[in-house]
Amino acid sequence: MTDLPQRATSTRLDPYADRYAARTAGMTVSEVRALFAVAARPEVVSLAGGMPNISSLPLDVVGDSIKDLIMSQGPTALQYGGGQGDPVLREQICEVMRLEGIEAHPDDVVVTVGSQQAVDLVTRVFCDPGDVVICEAPSYVGALGVFKGYQCDVVHAEVDADGLIPSALEQAIVSTKASGRKVKFLYTIPNFQNPTGVTMTPERRTEILEICRRHDILVLEDNPYGLLGFDDEPRPAMRAQDPGVIYLGSFSKTFSPGLRVGWALAPSAIREKLVLAQESATLCPPPFNQMAVSAYLSNHDWQGQIKEMREMYRERRDAMLDALEAYMPAACTWTKPDGGFFVWLTLPAGIDCKAMLPRAVTSRVAFVPGTGFFADGFGTSSMRISYCYPTPERIREGVRRLAGVIEAEMELLETFGATGPIPGLPIRGAEHPSTNTQ
């Protein structure tokens, strides 16, 4: 018997490191995902994850719908489907978008595996290595990971309490063009932004769209939280003003994240490219998942369910804001979201939230350090805290624990002085100007 050749051994941690494509250098574990194992421990109050709270879903209705789906359409639901997505679901998606003032045709909708895949497909279609994507500062960590994975350069533009600042966007565009680089699109989350929770005002939406039209830059509007506002009807989407906007939506926040069903609404030429990219990535989005969502929309009062979710999240938001007011040191500031899942908390300069995280976990509370939401290393003194999943009682206790950790860090800062590094609290440079209001 002939011996098989032996694979060469290596003492390197990853013996395949010199074989990977260059783009894998941008593939890193996100700040959020790295916390999952710790945050899942029952003794830890997790203010970290953005998991939707699906406890109010009528699981009996969902179960009956899925049973009926299998009995009546099983051969179709369990078979391959089209790369663009189920036609019935695409019609229903148009009804959902109509709540935000969007008039669309089902032919221009591409169903995706969550809106995360839609970000990936758009980036794959438009971006070459070295192209620039302009993002809010801070921005969604999952999108930043996509852009980095495709070797894009991310240029940040500041947000404040009213969302993306038009003058900051203009400056980012002008400086990028002056450096000889090409801006492919603006990525924005206008409603209850992840991670800050702020919402772009109507006036700014109009101004942002005008700036992008003038500079011939696409707008990628990511809107997973748009129907989860607390105080009024859904705000008109940017896509409602400009049919050239690529709009991304998802059922992960308003129904089930486990089914992974999202979509992109795009001009017809772009839609064709997205379908081709979808087919090369997955052949088709899962028909069973799409038809399960479609059955839910057909058989249940989904708008009433969203209203119930809004009230649940409003109660949790109020619990967090009340606890922040009661427990946080006066030097801390935070946003006051009108919807969505998140609050952006900023501490005094000199405190490194990432270095502080292990001490917070020891005190049985978790958050996401702000550095994960920037592509340029900023955000050291800020953190994202979420109110979507814990009960109001757990939220209050988590904020109380977090405040205790912050007070201890501030005492260290005062002891060792703000001009020098604090043991265990390395200072990484200046922050972006504040995005928070108290």
C-alpha cells in the first residue's frame, strides 16, 4: 500500500495565512458578536445586543400558519425558488413600504437573506478595492464589516441629535474627491440609527439628497427600525423623495430575525445586477422562509403586532432613560431616541470603554464599546447600550451596575490625571465631536 503524502507541518498559528485572498485581511470578529458568549450568562445584564424581543409574537398563530403552509404548498416551499424572491412576498413588501410613503413595483424588489445580505450585494455590485463609502460617524458595525471585507475605504461624516450633518457630508465628499478617490455611495440609517438612536430630520433628509444629487452619489438607505417609532406615525423614507435611492428593509425587527428575510428596493438597472449577485451567492433566498413570512402577513394583524412591539420597546426605552438620569455621573451624556433599540452613552474623555469592559463584566453588566462603530479607531469614550431585550427591571439594574463601574473609572481618572495614561485605560487619541444630547 502506498503511503499518502504528508501535509507539511507548521508552527504558525494559521499555516494557511499566506494563501488567503488580500480581502480576508478585512474580515474580523465584530465588537458585538464577540460579546455574545459573555452576555448570554444569566448573571450578566446584557445591554449589548440588539436582539428583537419576540416574546409578544403569537407563536400559536405562527405555528398554525407554517403547518398550513407545509400542508398546502409544501412542494413549493421546500423547493428551489427564483433569485429575485417570491412574487407574493414582493407584493406584500410593497404594502409594508407604503407605510413610509414609498410607491414601488414588486418587480423592483429583490428579497435577500436579511438586510445584511442586501448591504453585501450592493457593495459587491458597486465597489472595487480602494473605492470610498461615506458612512455616518458612528455607523452600524455589520455594514462597516462588509465595506472592510470588500476593501473599501470608509470616510465618516458626523451625526448629531438631528442625524447626519449636511455640512459634514459635503466636506467628506469634497475632501475625498480632492484626494483623487471615488465615492461610490452614502450609507445611512436615517431612522433611530444604530448605534446612536438619533433620527434624521425631514429638512436634513431633503438637504442630504440634494447634496448627493449634485455630486452624483448614490444613497443607500438602511431602514430596519423605521416602523418602530414611539411617538408618531412612520416617517417618510428618503426613497419616498427620490426614486434613485436604494432602500433596504427587513422583517428581522418587526417579525422574526431567525427567518432572515430582508429586501432591497432599487432602480431597475441596479435590481438586475443585484439578482445576478444574489444568484451567484445563494442561487435563491430560501423559499420556505419567504413563504412563512408571507403567510404571517396574510393571516395575522401584523400592523397591530408592530404597535404592540412599539409600546413594549417604549416602556423599555423609558426605563433606560429614567435609570440613566437617576444613576449616571453628571459628566456623562446620552442620546434620547424616539424609536428603535439603542442609546449612545458618552463618558468623560480619557476613559477607554473597551478597556473598561472586562471590569463591567466582572460587575455583571455588558455593553458594546464605541470603537466598533467607527472605521478609524475613534469612539473610545463612548458605548452603545440597548434596551430592546431585557425587562425594564433588568434594564434599571444593569444601568445601576454600569454607573458604578463608570464612577470607579472616573475616580481612577481623577487620581492619575487626565493628561497621562491610566493603568488599564490606554488613551487612543481624540474623539470625534460629540454625537449626544442629554
